[in-house]
Amino acid sequence: MKRRIGTFFIAVFFAAGNAYPSDEVFDFFKSEAEVVTAAKHPQKISRVPAAAYVLSAEEISLYGYRTLGEALQSIPGFYVINDRNYTYLWVRGFGRPGDYNSRVLVMINGHRINENSYGGAYLGHDFNLDIRAVDRIEVVKGPGSALYGDSAFFAVVNVFTKRPSASPEVFVDASGGSYGTNREFFSWTQPVGPRGGIFAAGSYRWMEGQDLSYPEFGAINGGIAENADREESYTGFASFTRDGLSIQGNSNGRRKRIPTASFGTRFNDPGSWTVDARRFLETKLERPLGGAVNVYGRVYADHYRYVADYVYDGPFPETRLVNRDLAESEWYGEETRLSVNVAGEENVFLVGQEFEKNVEGLLRNHDVEPYALYTDVHAALRRWAVFFQQELKPARFLSLTAGGRYDHYQSFGKSVNPRAAVIVQPNRRSSFKLLYGRAFRAPSVYEMFLDGIGYRRNPQLRPERITTYEARWERRLAGGGPQLSAGYYRSDVHDLISQTVDPSDGSLVFQNMEEVLSKGGEFEARWDVSSRLSARLGYIGQSTREIGGGRLSNSPRHSGVAGLSRRFSTWRASLGLETFYVGRRTSYQNTRVPGDVVISLNAALSPWEDGPRFTLGVYNLTNTSSLASGDGGLVQATIPQDGRNFQVGVEYKFRP
């Protein structure tokens, strides 16, 4: 550890000693995109103490992304799979099917979306928002617990909704496509005064689904799951902003049939399904106190509910047994923080605190008829935290960031997580970043307190921990040339939570077991060749292994993404072509999963200046047989992903 830290700071002094600032004024940075998420206030990307990315609404539209997960897959080092029930995100070689994305913090306008039963964040059509309600997505890779606490383990994703327009506006979008899918979306904006407005959006989606083939169940209906892939979802969101005051609320839900016969359920029985529902209400206020001091406060209340029916063979031939699983959590909380621009906008001191109280944490499992109760857990817990961050710019070419956070949980105690960054800008187009950070993931109510037949609670469970060292180089070439970035990272993960079997009684119990070393290199190039033509290319090569063991399952050594978009003046048309590559890896059951290349194409045109816009998206254009790893709850070692499919849509904007 001492050798690693020494090497880190030697590199800092080497970089600073060889940085010769240009005499040119740094006006170049004024045109850069800004990121709010990395430091809880706006920063230029070149000065963000992390690997940061921004996906705009225009880019989401150009490539025809239908879900948050599809949009995130355009980020180098991110990889998305679907087990026919939930969507899972793989980050920098680490992806465990069935972890419900609890190691990535997802937010909407800064409001935490990870729920308090499983710690999960949902990225498919079960996400809280329809993708058309999104203005931009900020992604900050690396540990984020120094500011955000739990779940900011591998990355922080902040989804910003669209803002009210200068005049009243109504937008509608209707689409349909493969697998009997139809979707309707609307949004409405209304200005309120010179600095305020209302934004509201909602959507409804129905998918009839596919008949899916699983050879593992060939003895039942030829291995074909019929009428077992149906999905229905809705989203609703509204916000009001004026003079620093913001109120936002959300409600969404999804019901999904399960075709894979997970957890030993009956194959080809449409009676197995899951329902997830989420809602929140938040009020926040941000005001300057005069001069360089700014104060921020928010209060919120959240609710999450999960219900699932799992159908098993009954005790007699041709009989069925329905087992019902339920999780419900309700919580409220508050956050206040104070920021001071000590000597200009680039010397910011931030300090804050958070408190959150779970008023209900319910886990229940029972057979419906005849009624038999197996699990009935109630956990009402609380947590609080304090955090700070200091940003300094002692020289024009040098920026320093240091901070940390102390979290205290009623369930397991404390967690302390610092961060530090040194950014050297030897000239107006280059940045060299040296980054260090620690993060944690708190054990969920499910992992710590699940108790019943076949399961045993473990109140001594500790949080997972990660320490990451990273070096990055970012450069924008002269004359409108490409933006280039390259980096190397090393992450040491400790106390990973795994489900194990207690040999004394055969019960399942969660324990801190594994330690993992992940390291790799990333490269990305983005080039706006002209105002109408853009291209991007991203690649990551990495190794993620258990310490003293082999490579993790579902962890390819290579993955990459490339995109090309073109806008045409004729009929205001556009084309977006995206290619995603993921290399070979092993499944959870230790079988080989081949690599694959998936290509998608999206086209749009507006024949009339003030008329409708028509879209066509073709996904998995070459009909690649793409596979995803199964998990411990599945018989299947791999789950086929969607083949070639399409979506057509029409959208129209009204201005009353």
C-alpha cells in the first residue's frame, strides 16, 4: 500500500514539474460541456476530478435509444444484458447478474433512485422515466462515495429531465414495433414568470412478447415458452421550478412475465410474474447568501414496492402451487450543504450533511393457497452522514481536489471514504488527471435480514469496499479535431457479499467472502467532423480476477463501441449507426460465452418544417446471436438476447 501511494504522488510531482503553462488565455474551456454530478456544482469536463461523460437529448434521439440501459451502453466500459426480467449493467469488467445494479448509483436531477430493499436501480422499461423526458445524462466513473455515500461504487449516473421552454409546449410521441410493442408518450411545459416553469411527462408501454426457446426444457412443450414474455409499464413525472425553488415528483410501475422458469418454477407457465413500483416527492431550495456563499437544502419521501408470483409444481400431478414474494420500503430524508467560492469560481469549499430514516423495510414470502408463511421481516433503520470537499487552483495549470465523507448506519456502523485528485493542464487543450478514491456499498435489508425456511439472517454483515487509482489524459486537437482521452485504472475490491451455504444446517446466508482486483485501460475518441457529421470510438481492455483465483464470470477482456451520425438538410433527416462489441467471457455456470458484434441503425426525417417527425430504428441489424450469462437462479447457462427487431414512431410538437 505504501509503495502504491508513493508511486502515485511521485507521478503527481513529475506531471507538475513538466507542465509549462501556455501564455494563451484559457478561453478554450468556455466552450466545453459542463458536469454537475462530479462535485455537486458545475465544472468543465477537463477540470472534473473523474472520468466524466455527457449524453445529450440530441445524441439519445440520433441513435434511437429506447431505455436508459441502451444509452449507458454507449459509454466505454459499460455493457448491458437482460435476463428476460431485469436489465443489468456491467462496469469495467464487473457485472453480476442478479445484483440489481446496486453497485452503481442512479439519480434523477440529483435524487437517489436506488431503492432501500435490495439497493437496486432499474435501467430498462422499469426505469422511473421515459427516455424522451431526458435532457441529458451525466456519467461519472469511479468511486463516488466521498460525496454520495452508498452504491456510488463503480459509477454515478445522474439523469436530468427536460426543462420548461420559453413558451407553452405540448409534445406527443407514439411508436410501435416488434414483439407486439406499442408505446405512447406525452410532455407538457408551461413557463411561470421569468425564471420558472412546469414540466410534466408520462408514458405507457405494452409488449406482447416473444415465444422463446430454451433447449434445457426440451421435454416440456419442446422447450418453447409461449405467452410468457409480456411486459406492461407506465411512467409519470412532474416538476415545478422558480427562483431557486424546485419541486419534483415521480411515479412509475412495471409488470413482467418471466419466461425462463427461474428459481425452479414451472416452465411454460405464464402465471410467474414480477411487479416493481416506485414513487418519490422532493422539494429543494438553492439560494445565494450574498457574495460567494451559496446554500442548498432538500427534503424528500420515497416508496418502493415489489410483488412477485412464482408458480411451482403442486404436491399432486397437474396441480400448481403459487408462492408470493413481497418487498416494501418507505423512507424520508433531508440534505443541507453550504458552498463557498474562496477565491474565485475555481476555489470552492463544500460542506454538507444528510439524514435518512426507513419507516418500513418489509420482506415477506408465503404460499398463497394453502397459506404458509416462510418469511416476515420488518426493518426500520436510519443513517446519517457528513461530507466536505475542497477545490483549489494554486496555479493556472494546476487544480487540486480533496474531500471525504463519514457515513453512519444503524445496521453496521461507520464507513469513511476519501477522495483526491490532481489535474495538470500544461496547455489550453490538454489535461492530465491523477485520481484516487474509496467507496462502499452497504448491505441491503434483503442481504442482512432475510430469514425463513432455507435462509438465515446475518446482522454482522459488513459493507463492500473499493479503492481505485486512476490516471487519465484528455486532449482536444486544434482546428476542430477530435477529442481524445486515454486512461489506466486499478481497483481493489474487498468484502464482496456473496450468498453461501452454512454446512451446519444447510441454510443460505450472505457473507463477506471475495476479494477482487480489476485493472485496465480505456480509450475514447469523439470528432465533430462538421456541424452535420459526428463520429465516436471507445475501447476498454481489462482484467478482473478474484485475488488468489481466476477471472470473474461475465467479465470479457475486451469491449468497444463505435458510433457515426449524419444530419441532412433535405427533409431535416438524420441517420445514427452504432456498433457494440463484447469479447469472450465465461458464464456464471463456468461455460464459454462467445463474443459478438451488435449493430443498430436509427433514421429520422421531418418532411414539413412544422409538421411531424418520423423515426425508424432497427436494432441488432445483422441478427447476431447475442448471449448473456445466466445466474444462480437459472438452469440456463446463457440467455439469448433479442434478435433483429424494429421500432417505428411519429412525434409532433404543439405550441398553443
